[in-house]
Amino acid sequence: MQSRELDQFEQTVAADHRVEPRDWMPDGYRATLVRQIAQHAHSEIIGMQPEGNWISRAPSLRRKAILLAKVQDEAGHGLYLYAAAETLGADRAELTEKLIAGRQKYSSIFNYPTLTYADVGVIGWLVDGAAICNQVPLCRTSYGPYARAMIRVCKEESFHQRQGYELLMTMMSGTEQQRAMVQESVDRWWWPSLMMFGPPDAESSNTEQSMLWRIKRHTNDELRQRFVDMSVPQAAKLGVTLPDPHLVWNAERGHHDFGEIDWTEFWQVVKGDGPCNAQRVEHRRKAHEDGAWVREAATAYARKKEQAA
Amino acid sequence: MTRSSWPLYEVFVRGKRGLNHVHVGSLHAPDDEMALRNARDLYTRRNEGVSIWVVKAESITASSPDEKDPFFAPSGDKVYRHPTFYAIPEDVPHL
Amino acid sequence: MDNAYDGLTDAGEEKHWAFGTGFTDALTGVGRDIPAVDREALTAYCLMLGDDALVYSQRLAEWCSRAPELEEDVALANIALDLLGQARLLLSRAAEVEDAGRDEDALAYLRDERAFRNVRLAEIDCGPGPGGDFGTTIARLLVFSTWRLALFQRLAGSADPVLAAVAAKGVKELAYHRDHAAQWVLRLAGGTEYSRERIVEGLAKVWAFTDELFATHPVEAALPGVAVDPAELRAEFDQVIGTVLTAAGLDLPETRQVAPLAGQSGRDGIHTEAMGFLLAEMQHIARSMPGAVW
């Protein structure tokens, strides 16, 4: 027989009410949330690196200010999300250690290198655009602290996407070399952006239960389709070609058809052999370990102050 | 390697005069003073608040879940943070 | 002048915060009149103050994604952004006064090393590169922000309305930067044995560049009523630093000063070896794609 707590939990979720930290919840729900929120937080923090790579070289002072503010926002997003995970009993330091030990994942998109300044724009447009598609429904996710963190994240992400698109529009209005640079960047990022929605529904092990719990509200393939449909007119307006010969409007479905994703590459990157996996984790590990003495010093100082008080 | 043991703080911001302080989130800090400064850096980057409270999470006694949605007001200073700062033609969909 | 240390300790003061003070655009309603002084000197003076902020901001931004804790990553980026904002206003003013068709980007990206007029303290590597660490970084932040705050407090009364407005806005920011540095000096000095060593070494490294901050340059001497004579800042600087170090239980570093080269240093375009690399990195895209728009 089902417990009264489980009944209550299921009623809360079914009525589209939020589950809050001190509510009873099934262990599986808690574990799924910690895993998902931690991955999400790690993605924000690791995601600082590919764009951070260009702060020192940003080609105008306005672009430098925008990029630095954007990468700083990502640190903030990571913080909000780690805090949401902590309401479930996780500990940020532990989650960070799992990340640098390779025991927790982050979005594979950040394992691709940024090779030109156009990548800053394309990441804003496509990568942040895909992230927004994934994240907007999470503002209504069933766990309260996660939903609230996502509301804040989504507000700030809209700035990220717009700055990216604006940079690309400016570059497209510039020299021939700049237009070629934008197209080359779109060619590299389009497919990895589609991969951001995860494996096809048929192969997604977690989707069904997550949908039932209303942690997740749309399937991977639904969100991917939405992203493709949104991006096509944006690409046309920008004047770039999306690198998929099979990309075509299907009037019957009311959606764009698109080509087959290279799932071999997807799994290769997920499993740790992407172009930048080792470099990204090493960068984070070094920052965390180099900072250990500073964190310890502040803790020691606080302890001394408390004892003296 | 040593674990960070900075305690967790809850942050409350008064959006503008006349309003209550509202819970906006959490952060880690070694002590109260740094928590206040970190809160300013993290939660008021867009000039969202005029007054901040921080309190160690462990000091809060709670009855039952009663959190409310955070309130964020925009600010006028670092305008490049705001989506409307970027001129995008109106016929670009969904941006 | 009120005790400059107030800004460090009085948490109730509005000037303590960079937010909530109602500024939308620092220069809204500010007159753009150019005072009747030597234009070349005024251009150079705007470049000096702008380059200090630009070059130091470039260094601070190197911490992005590398700070000891995420909260500190956000804090250092805020400081870098404040300084970058100051740099943009000051370089734009330099361009306006110069009136030679250049803008903030032409000045930042297309000038050669010898034309940069920042003090050498702003350009040296204090970490996260091999030249330092978080201790050295905090030491430089304390010295730089204490000096610049004292300077901007006086500059707010400048006869150049734009410089006065930039300074008035910057005072709030710099008071926060100085406070951040002072808080960390206390914690590093009073934390562990190791952290104490790091801040002591950091202070020794940056202290070698302090005399240069207070040397009156001919450009400053040529702009009475507009420019601040940095020699006037020394007493207040020493007092504030002394207060922080005393609170932290640290001695004033007894470091010998890095000499100028034939009487010339940063303000004259004579820099350290680090400067060329910093500019090469900062300027390379802008220079390698002439005619591009960003």
C-alpha cells in the first residue's frame, strides 16, 4: 500500500504545485534532482571557460565589457544552481569534487573549442538559444528552489542570447573576412547545439520518470524540434546557411525536417573524449586547488574571530 | 585537498524603499561581513536592491515551506546586461 | 579632507556601495566643455588615468574562472568591470579633447606600447599568472584602489566637468574596491601561517612600484585646477595603508623601489617587459583585421 506521504507528494505534483525543501519526497526524486541540478550548475561553471578564453582579446572595449559581464553571469548562475542543490542536502564542495574527479557530468557543448571571436557570437545565439529552450520549461519544474533559480537564470540568459545575435549581425555587416568567419563558426556549432538536447527520446533513459515527476516537462526531441524551428528564420535574417542539406520545411508536420545527428560523436564527447574534456576539467581543478589556501585562511580567520568574541 | 567549509548564507534584498526584504537566494562566505559583500556582488549586480540582509542558513528556524518567488527589479547602470540594450530588428523571431 | 578610512569601516554609508545610488548614466547632463588649458596636456592626462584603469582591468579579468571561490570570481569581475567602465569614459574624453578622429577603441587598440601612459603597477603580473597569486592580487588591489580613491576624491573638484563627473562616479566604485581589498588583507594576514606569508610577499612585490604613483609628471604640473598633483596624495595614502596594516598586524613593507629608466617610467611610456605581452594579447584581433566592425 502506498504511504500517505507519497500520496501527498503525488497530489502536489499532479496539481502543478511546487515541492519545497522540507516536504517529504521519494528518494529517487531527490537523487534525480541533485544529479540534474548539479550537472546544470557544473555546466554554467565549465561554460565560463570557452568564452572566457576571449575576454583578454575582445576586439572592442564595449565587447570586452559585455563578454566579461556575461561570463560573470555564468558564475552567478552556477551559484544559484548549487544553492538549489544544497536545499536537497547536497554540498557544493562535494559536488565540485565530483566534477573534477570526473564523476559528474556537465553539458558536452563546452567540450568544443572556441577558435575565433565569431564563436562568442554563435555561442550566444545558438548555444544559449538551445539552453533557453531547455531552461524556460524548467521555470515551471516541480521542485520550488530549482524553478526559482531558473527564473532568474532565464532572465539573464536572454541578455546572453541577444548580445550574441547582435555581435553576429554587426560582423555580417562588416568585411568579407568577418562574414566568412561567422559562417565558419556556424558550421562548427550547429550540430553540437542540436546535440545539447540529449539523445533521442527512444534512447533517453531518464526522460519518462522525470516527465512523470514534472522535473522535466518536454522530451528531448520536442525541444530539439522547437529549437530548429526557431533558428531557421533567425539564420535567414542573419544571412548564414545552416550546414544541413536535409533541413527543409515540412508543411504537413508544420515543422522543419532535419538531417541525422552524428550520435557516435555525441557519445564520444559525453564519454570524455571530446576536443576539450580534459582541458576543461583540469582548468577547474587547478582553480579549485590553487584557491584552497585562500578558503582555508578565511575560515581560520572567522574561527579566530568567533573564539575571541 | 581541503574541502571548502564556508557556511551557507541566505540573502534577503529590499528592492526599493517601502518594500520588505525578500529572500533572493543563497551563497557561501567565510563570515558575516564577507557574506554581505558577496551578496552585494552576486545579487545586486543590476542595481536590484537598496538594502541587504544576510543570515547563516543554520540560524534559521523554519516551520514549513513558505518561500515565495524572488523579486528582481532591473536597474539602469550597466545597461549592457539588459536584453533591451541590443538593437535587434523586430522581424527576427523568438529572440 | 575627512578621514579616508571611514569608507572602509562605516558599513552604513551609502558610498560604501556601488549600487543603489541612482546613477543611470554617469555623464547624463554633464557639460562637455573643454577647459581653457593646454589640450595636448589634457589629452595626455585623460590617457594616463584611462590607461591605468584599462590595463589594470585587463589584468584583473585574467582571474575570471580562476578565483579561489565562485563568490570571489564574481567580485573580481565586478571590480574589473568598474575599471573598464572608467577606462572607456576617460579614453572617450581623451579622444574628444584630442579631436583627431580617434575613439576609445582606436586609443585602446591601435596605440603602441610607448604611447600607453599607465603606471607600471597596473601592468605587472600579480597572478593568476606565474608572477603572483591571490595574495599579490589583493596587495595590488589595496595599493591601487587606495591611491586611485584618494586621487578621484580630489579630481571630483576638477575644472574639467567630464573628469569631475567620472571621478564622482568612480569614488563610489573605488571605495568598494578598497574595502574588498582591506577585508581580504585582514583575512589573509589573520588566517593561516601560509596565507600570512602570501600577503606579506605580495605587499613586498607591489610596494616596489609605489613611489612612481606619487611622482608629479610635467603633464599634471601643466594642468592646475584640472589635474590632481599625485604628490599631494602620499600622506593620505600612507595613513590609510597604515591603518589597514595595523589592523592586520602587518609591518609596512621595506622594499626598495623599482627605478625609472633615465628618469622615465610608465607615465612617459616606459614600461616593464610584461607590458608588450599584455598589449599583444589585448590588441591582436583588432589589429589583424583592419576595417572590421565589432
